[in-house]
Amino acid sequence: MKQYKAYLFDFDYTLADSSRGIIMCFRHVLDLHSHEGVSDDDIKRTIGKTLEESFSILTGITDPETLASYKKEYVAKADICMTANTRLFPETADVLRALKKRGAMIGIISTKFRYRIMDLMGNLFPAGFLDIVVGGEDVKAPKPSPEGLLYAIEKLDCIKEETLYIGDSTVDALTAEAAGTDFFGVTHGATGSEELSRYPHIAISPDLTPLILH
């Protein structure tokens, strides 16, 4: 596989499995407001979208004030339980360390809050290990807008042709396409290879290890 100057990753279902914590937080809010008939799989399929989008999909609610209230309740619950219920995928740490050893820059572009990502990553890697982290609070328009990805490319002083974006969802594939970067799809999450293959990509893999194979 071609080597890139910068490897920029989505977080949920790409580097880490936070589905347990995410389901707990959604379930907390849904139960609080008596929303029934929402399965864990329904919740998993919304991972990668904004919280407002996810709650709208799961409940049918479109009122902005209600969705903002649900988001606030979710975040309060997540502050308590999310990090403890998030785990890196087995190959993640080795892949990231190998890319750094090679001299590549690595970063994370996610709809998840930056502080939440750093709660986990800051405990597992030394300070400065990640060259950039762009969270949901850092952009005006969430993915599939390329805003966050383009911001990271500019800050890292890269060009699009030297950047690979790695993600697990069609939202990630669309983000890479909109930004004009290559895309590597990983099927850790709820989106399969057949669905990801409909979008421009250099590879689709069940895990991240091909990124460090020559």
C-alpha cells in the first residue's frame, strides 16, 4: 500500500469500540422520555452522526429544542460512563505506533467531542503522540462536511494527495470524497464492505493492519 505523510482517523468503530458506552447513554435518554422499540442495533447504526441527528432518527423528533435537550442529557451521562466503556480495537495501538515510527503524522477527525477522545487516548499514549485531534466542538459543520478534515490537512501542512482518511462508515467515505483525499474503509462497525465499496476507496479491510504492511 502507498505510504502517506498523514493518516487521519475517525474514532468510533475505527480506532475504538465505544458502542457499549454509546448504547448506555442513548438508552438512558430514551428510557427517561419513554421512547420504546429502539434496539441496540438501531443505535449502533447511528454511530458517527451528530447526537441531534441520531436522536431524530431514533425517535422521529425534529424539534431543535427537544433534540438539544436530549443531547445535553446524553453528554451528562457520557461524562460519567463513556471512557470506562470504551476500548481500542486489538490492533489499534500497534498500528498507530508503527505509523509514528515510520515518520508519518497521525490524527483523529470525529464528531465525538475532542475532550472525550483525549480522556482515553491521553491515558494510553504520551503527550504529543497525536499530531492533531479535531472533535465535534471544533467545526461548524459535522461530517460528511470536509471542514474538519481540511482543517487538519492545513494545520499539518500537508496536501490532499499525501493524506489518507480512515473510517468505518458511509459518512466517513463521503467526508473523504468531499475533501479530495484517499479513503481506507474498515469494517469494525455496523457498515459492511459491500456498502463501503460503493464509494471511492483505496482499500476496505476488516481491521487496520494493512496500513502498516509494505
